[in-house]
Amino acid sequence: MTKNTAQCPWRERKSFAKIQSVIEMPDLIETQQNSYATFLQQDELPDRRIITGLQQAFDSIFPIKGRDSSTLEFVHYTLGRPKYNVMECIERGMSYAAPLRIKVRLVVKGSAQKEETAEIVDIREEDIFLGEIPLMTPRGTFIINGAERVVVSQLHRSPGVSFSIDTHHSGQSLIQGSVIPNRGAWLEFENDLNDVLSVIIDRRRKLPSTVLLRAFGYSTDEEIQNLFIEHKEAKVSAKTRSNLVGRIVSRDIIDPDTNVPLVEAGTEITDAIVDKLIEFKCNSLMIVESNERDYNVIRNTLLKDNTNDKDSALAEIYQTLRPGEPPALKNAQTLFENLFLRPRRYDLSRVGRYRMNKKLGINIDIDNVTLTPDDIVAVIRYILKLNHGEGTSDDIDHLGNRRVRTIGELLENQIRAGLTRMERTIREKMGILDLENVMPRNLINAKPVTTAINDFFGRSQLSQFLDQVNPLSELTHKRRLSALGPGGLNRERAGFEVRDVHNTHYGRVCPIETPEGPNIGLISSLSTYARVNEFGFIETPYRIVKNGVVSKEIQFLSADDEDNCIIAQANAPIDANGHFQRDLVLSRYRGNFPRVAPDQVNFMDVSPLQLVSISAALIPFLEHDDANRALMGSNMQRQAVPLLKTEAPLVGTGVEYKAAKDSGVVVVSKRAGTVEYVSANSIIVHPDNPLTEKDQDVYQLQKFIRSNQNTCINQKPIVRKGDHIEEGWIIADGPATDKGEIALGKNVLVAFMSWEGANFEDAIVVSERLIKDDVFTSVHIEEFKVEARDTKLGEEEITRDIPNVGEDALRNLDDMGIIRIGAPVRPGNILVGKISPKGKVQTSNVEKLLRAIFGKRAEDVKDISLKAPPGTEGTVVDVKVFSRKMRGGRSRTEDERAIKRLLSDRDKGVKELKEEWIERVQNTLLGNELAGNIFDPTTGEILFSKGKKISKNDFNKLNDIDITELSIQDDPTLDRIRMDYQRDIEDVHQQYEKQVEYIKTGDNLPPGVLKMVKVYVAKKKRLSIGDKMAGRHGNKGVVSRIVPEEDMPFLEDGTPVDIILNPLGVPSRMNVGQVFETHLGWAIEKTKTHIATSVFDGAAESDVKEWLQKAGLPTSGKAIVYDGRTGYAFAEPITVGQIYMLKLNHLVDDKIHARSIGPYSLVTQQPLGGKAQFGGQRLGEMEVWALEAYGAAHTLQELLTVKSDDIVGRNRIYEAIVKGENARAPGLPESFYVLIKELQSLGLGIELIEDEVGDEKGGETVPAPAKERDLAEVGR
């Protein structure tokens, strides 16, 4: 047993792992962060940016040419600083985004015959604001309109070339080849039963593939034949007869006298033909040297081809794509160029080019993203190779043919689409306006670009509301891969093959974690060690094996690279020198598992964990669970609610610390240092190597913040004053973490036994102790928002002065009419008092007098206060108020005074920053060599020569020189310090501008909103009957009974168990991992240790027995248990132990719901459904049958009429209840009238005959449905 490496510094967790880790698990959200950083290139200088992402999107559209060869050119783009920080954006409901500006250059040219000779008349440059572009938070998420969202990566079919082979029922192979670009027309080649090779362009009708070759410049039949067929000259004589018979003639043999073909090309040579040739004194002929079938395919295709040169081929393609239009040669040429030869219209992408080169064995520059004649020739050659059994067809589910589109690429495509629309309007304007009097801003309309960005983040299927139930759900959401979305699959049409686990998923995509239901297999998760390479293919790391010796050298392989390698498992036994200990090593080769000699092995897995995702890696004894239950276990961990008191699992897997650290919910130290100050709100650390005297790291903690799913985000320090910490340590816990480890549930004592049938069908019996000690209590925060608007009738007002409301209802409101923090809330309580003006009516003289005396209070207003909805109970934890600057507020003098104060603070801040900066520069210069000479600014003499080492005394000589301009040799540190300083100065200025703007205008609110109030109510939810609980092995159930502690079964030492689980939940589910966990948990709970049993490398049965023995417990894991009610022992020993249980976010409090009077549907007049609509319970067809079977006629009639859609009846029955009278006979339900209207719409004459019905009790007659609702006979 070893101490787990790369683990939590605050807790020792002993590991059962036998395999030493050779590579650290990568940052789990680096895929998102790296992709977006590469897309934006925010910190790069404009001239140093590489052509990718946003830069590539602009470069693909600009320059834009006008009608007279004038151009609008793109120079560079700049990103400003966001106006508000992340927390401010969430509070205000705004997007965390930076302003995007582009510098464009308008080059105006004079008119000329030729474009090249046109003279430049004027050049105008201008910065243009192009809207805001959302920035990624440090946690890999985006804040859009105040909501935290994540963009899921898309797994889609890679651009490039792919081949497939179908077998016709006649046994002949039909080969297809597709050239799929990233953007542009598809090319599909097909070899049919008649050996004709056709091509389909952009999914139109078939053409012979030779038409496409002619269009690419191979005009003649001979040229085309020479590309694919090898010819050979053969002598004709009696001696060579045997060599000639059976061969194919490749060229026509012409009789020189008559000019008539003696033998046509394609003819098989027979004895008679040889005799004929000898007779006509033909000494030689050309025969086919290549495969005969290849020749037949090319020849048959040429025979089917009606074109004979490039022009006719272009015309044929034009007519196919534009049927009905006359094929003018120029139009045909332009169409063809646009289809395949222009990067703006056709883009294979670097990935597509890389894959084509690799598959077809050609060597075309990777930056050439259009089709070349060589590509078409190579594709046809490959199809011919497949015809005679060479080459390989492609499996479209192979991860070498599927790639990941990350956030950067997805947004680039969206922005390019917006820029293309913008380009169209620019061209139009350049054609209409007089460019000599126009500035670039007059040409550019940024709306298409901002619309494209907002649509992508707000409406795209891949931009999703972040799943923030707990840190794990957040982490797995960022690592998710979706095959759905634009350009992806459709869940209705996706078959079984695409959803199934493929052998290339190993180490790349988790075979366990995927949703249950219609999306199964279409949404998956990246494996723990997987990364996405520059081409978007998923790679996984392996240890290199050389001559049978395993080295510590690591190589990342994509699925394609792995295809030709034999890979040993991570648990293959090796000695200290890396030699395999067995003669035959169990390995993987594609989808097979051969045993091979050590010297045949190419690579070895780095860790048993690399197979699964982070969620599945958190399940101990995963190897003992059925895959279906492991899937449920990994999915249900994402639904675990963070508890009030967190507790890390006793039986962990060793991944808990890594999962918590990379989730972004904990506070991680930036530098090593000593803790100087700790409070609930902040931690201050003095670094070991401070840059200046005042240098310190301040960490602000988040307190009681509402997550997207209403759970509570709260950070608590785990360091104390005086502690020394290292860089990258977790110093504060977040939700569902304990001492830096992820802690989704609680360790509880369970017994597997039946208990009076209360745990029948997976139900769970729990002890009252769990409720009393708040073991499974969680805190949930709900947000209530109210806005005061400027309406047509007047301004709404947030106030405490509400008409017809008693003082008791207002006792918790402050002077502004907003509930105070700490106030208890119950359903119906006023949270924010709000009044609205009623419609203007004629006012009497008395009312006018009252208004003159009492002012606003006498005005006629209605109460529209925000009240707590049904089921809301809790305590107000926070209130946020945002308001515009109101007329009649502070005076102008007060505003100016406040702005002056801010200006002074700003100057002070800038001064402090400069002093700190100069100190940092001096510390960096000290002892370093100068990169250049330093001159005296007055005399011009050289003070210090290049290469001089700077000492402390030298700084006095540098007083008059701006030392910030200096640089030192081979060290970019000063440049970085300079950039940090500029950024800090910008922040100080921006803060000042923001505060000045607030003084002048108030908060930035949506149009028409005067004031916005947000009230946050926290509720403690204890475990209750109906709550869903689960373990980590897919063992889920609902709490059925809460039993007093004294009635629960207890062990021999008197310890009562906490939870009783049904033993029948284990055998059929085959999740034996829970039993292992129970036994091991029991043993280590006695020894008070935490252990890690890693996936596929954990504790064996013998280890569990050893630990039970060590703890003095029976090795069977069973114990005598006594009945808490009788005190007698149960007949058989019972499996007891510690298991880690989770409370899931399916709480009965959120689901229970009752309705008396509520909203009705407009058409059917039946009550709406669902808790959100305050709807009713549906009484369906089968429920009606049940009541009919009971003969409960009156109950049934009441349910189908007055409780449903009998409008007159329900009003009558309400009246009867109020007056205390007996219920009167029900009327006709509205659905009956709907049915009659339907029949009338079919033209049927429906007559409703009215009859008087006698009331049995009183004898009075009650007319059937009211006259106005009668239906006349129709359609006569």
C-alpha cells in the first residue's frame, strides 16, 4: 500500500494501486480554454497573430473589391476590456464580453483599363466597433445575459476522403468514394454493376467521372487513359502468338489503306485476330499492361461520356447543376471555379487536406484547401485499387474519421457566416456610393456579425445552460462531446452503429458515461487522459516500448496512428527496469486481444484510468459493476446535491482531489507563500518571492451564491494563519468539497436486509439520526426578481406604502419596501412592495383636494407586490437593488464633488501602481545584463554599454532615464511586467469611468425599467420521505420510511444502522461493487483511515479480507444484528458496513403539488398540467375505467364536468359552496362543444335537443345548457 501521489495536501489517502503513475492527468478543462484562447489570441500583438480563429475569419472575407477596383482591406482587430467583472455580470443579468474593434483601410483607386494599372487616389484607415464578443471565464464558461453557459464540443464526420464497399446480391463489389469538404459541394464517386465510374456533384444527377477529369484539364481520351492504364507495345508474329492471345488491345489498330479500324480498342486478342494482323502485315500493337478490370472501368466510363474536351465538360456540369439555363462558356467556367477552386466557396480545411494526403498517399501543401486535378486522379486510382482488393475501406464510426469541433472552431464558423452577410452589404454600398467622399464606417454595418454571435451563444443547440448542481456535473458538462447540433446527427435518424462503443474509443471517449434515453451514445464524455490535437482528433497517451523494454517516454496517438500498433495493458507486470515479466503479453491490436511476445509490443497504456471519464473514475470497484449500472452511477453522481456538512468518501479512488481542483469551484493558490490573514470572506497570502515590498495575494471567497440549479455555492477556507502553502494547492473548499477533495455525499452505516417490506422494490429505510444531525441536509437558494417599469399609465413604484395591506404584512419590509436580509419567508409573504397606477378616470373635486393635501398617497393605485409563491419557505440571504438615476435625486454640485473624489482616488491608485512597477523593474534588472546601450538623455554619452551587469549603485545614475524602456538580454520578463502594468492601469481607469457613469446615469438597465430588485431566499431541505437517494454503483432508491433511531436494527456493540437497503437489489443488477465498498468501508471506518481503490487497479478480495481481519471484524463481512424494537437478534448474520450515499436533486419538496383553483386552457377550458403552471392532476382514460369498475358514478361525473371543463357548472358549484347549499346538476363540458364544432367543420348537421330536467329533491326544473350556448342545426 502506498501514499497516493499528486494528492490532497490536507488529507492522507492510502492507495491500493500497484501501478505507478508515469504521467500526471492533464488539466480537465484545457480543451475549452486552449481552444478559445487560440481563437481570440487576445494577448498577442496584432502583427504576431497566426492565421487561425478570429484572424482567419477576417482574412477569409477581406479584402472586399468594389466595382472600380477600389478595395476595403482588413488591418487588424483589437479587444478591449470587459466593462463588468464576472460576478457583476451575473448580478446585473449582463453578458461578460469585450468590445471588438477592427481597423480597416479603404483604398480608393482611379478608373483604368486594367486593374493593375489603376492609380491609388486615396487611402483612409478607421477603427470600427463591431459589437461585443463574449469572453471565457477562468472556469471555462460564458456569462450570457446573467446566466452561466457552456459550449459543448461537437463530434462530427471529419472532412477529407472516405471509401466504402457494398456487395450487390449478385456478389459484385460496389465501391463508393466521397470527398467531403468543410465548406462547399460534396463529390461522390460510384462504381456500378456495369463497371462505369460515375460522379455526383453536390447531390445532383450522376455524370461519368471522366467529365470531371476533362473539366480539370485532362481533355483527351488518351490523356485520361494514360493516367490510370499502363500500356505496352507488343510484337505481332507467329512466335509471339501465345503471349498475345487473351490480352486486351488498348488502342485501335487502323488499316492504313482504308483508314478503317482492323481491331477496336478493348478487344480481347484471339488466334483469329493474330492471323488477321499477320495477314495485314501489322508488326506491333499496344496492349494493356495494367489490371484488365481497371481498363474496362475507364473504357466503359469513356464510352458513356458524351463530352470530348474541357469546354464541353464544363457545359455538361453547368447543365447538371443549373438545368434550364443556357450553358454559356464563361458562366460554366465561373460556376466550376466557384465550386472547387476558390477558397471562399470551397474549403477542405487543413484537416481535410491532411486526411486526403494521408489516405491517398499524395503530397500537396497542407495550406492548399481547394481541390486539385491530382486529388481527383488519386481518388479514382484508389477506387480502382479497391476494385482488385488492394487498399482499405473506411469505417465512419472510427475516431480517425470523426473529429471534435471545439468552441473556437464553432464560433469561427458562426462569425464567418455573419461576415459573409456583412460583405454582401459592403459590396452593394461600394457599388452605389461615391467612394471618394466615403469613410469606411459608412460602408460597414456590424449588425450581421453581432446577430451571428448572439444567436450562437443564445440559441445554438451546442450552447447550453451550465449544469451546476455540483462541481462534478459542472466539470463533466465542459468535457462533454455531442454528435448532435448543426452539421451533426439527428437523434431520430441515428442508428445503432453510430451510438455503439467502438474499439477506437479506448482512452479517448468514455464507454460508460452517456445519457439514458434517446441521446444514448450520441452524447459522450472525454476520457481522463484524452486531449484534442490541432486537427481536432482525440489523442491518448502511451508509454513507448522499445525492443520489449517499457520506457517512461510518452507519446500521444490519434486513432489512425494507433491502428498499426500493438499496445500492452497498463496492468501488464513489468520489473523495475521496464522488462515484461511474462513471455506472452496480453495486448490490444485494433479490436482484437492477442497475446504477443514482448518485443512485438509497440506501446503500453499509461494508466488503467485512461479508459474512463472523470465521472466513472470516481466509482470505486467499478470493475465489479455491470456496465449499465456503472452508467447510472456515473450519471447520478452528477445529480448529487451539495450538502450542508460535506464529507469525503472513506473509500475513494484517488481522483477526488483532481476533480475538485479542475472543476473551478475551489480556490487554488497562485504562488507559494505564508498565510497572513484568514476570514470567512477572504484569504491573504504573503508570497515566498514577492515582486515588491507590498506584494501579496488576496483571494476573495464566494458566499451563498445561487447556482443555475438553485443549489448553494459557498467557499470556506481550509488554511489557517501561519500555514505555509505551495503553488497550486487548494486553500478554500467550495460546494461539495471536503479538504480539497470532491465530497458529493456521506459515509453511512448500512445493513442489507428486508425490514417489514418498507424497503420493497429499492425503497430505502433511513434512521431519524440522519435528519436530527443534519447529515443529508442541503441548502437551496431561490431568486425572485421584480422590475418597476415606466408604463403607459405612469411609473410603477417600489414602496412600503401599499394600499389595503396591514402593518403585520409589512413588518419585515424596510423603508424602500424591500424585505430585510435575515427575514423568514413563508408562502404569500410580501418580498418587494410595488404599486402601479390605475387607469386614468374623471376625478371629482374632493379627490383633487385630497391629492393636493396628501400628494401621491391619495392617488388611485393597485397593489402588484412580489409575493412568495406556494411552497416557498426559507430565509432572505441577499438583496440586490439596481436603479436608474431618478429625476430630482442628487444635485449637480453633489455629483461633481463625488466625481472629484473619485478622480483623486484614481490618481492615487495610478501613482501606487507606478511605484510598484518601477520597484519590480529594478528587481528584475538587478544582476542582469543589458540588451542594448544606455545613453544620457542630455549629453548623448553612453552611460552603460550593452552586456553591462546592473548593480544597486547604478540605479542612481539612471534617475533621469525612464527605466521602463530598458530591456535585458534573452529575457522576456520585462515585456511581461510592462504588459501587466498597462493592464492594471487600464483597470484603474475603467473602474473610475464605471463609477463616474454610475453617478451620472445610475445602473445600466433594460429599456423601460426604472428599478430592478432581486431577492435571494435560502431554504434548508432535510431528508424526507419521497427523496431520491443513490450510491455510486447505480443503486438508487426512494426514501420510504424514517424510523426512530431506537427502532433501527443495531450491531453487537449497540451501534444502530443508518440505512437499510434491500439485498435483492444486488444479484439481478450485478453491481457487486457496492458490496465490496460496504465491507472495505466497515474495516477502514474502524481504523479511521481514508483509502483509494483505483479503477481496474484497486483492492482485491484478499485485500478486503485482510483489512477486515486487521480491524477485528469477521472476514465474511457479516455480523449478528439485533432488532431495535424487540431486542432479539435476527436469525441470520447480515451484511453491514460503510457505504457512500448521495442525496439526488430529485427532492419531494420540489415535486409535491396541490391545486384548488388555477388557470385553464383557452381552447378546451380544462385545467393546465404541471407544477409550474399550478396545474391539476390528469384523470386519463384508464383512471375513468377504474372509477367505472367501482361504480363511483357521482365521483366520475364530478371529475369529468365541474372539476374539469364545465364552465357554467363550476361557477354554480363555487356559488353553492360559498352559500352552503347543495350542489346543483352539472352542465355540458366544454370538450363536448369542441367536439361539436369539429363535426360542424366537417359539414355535418348537428342538432342539440334541449330538455328540461327535473331536480329529484326540490322538484324544481333546471334547464339544460343556457340558451346562448345552444347549437343550431348546421349544414342543411
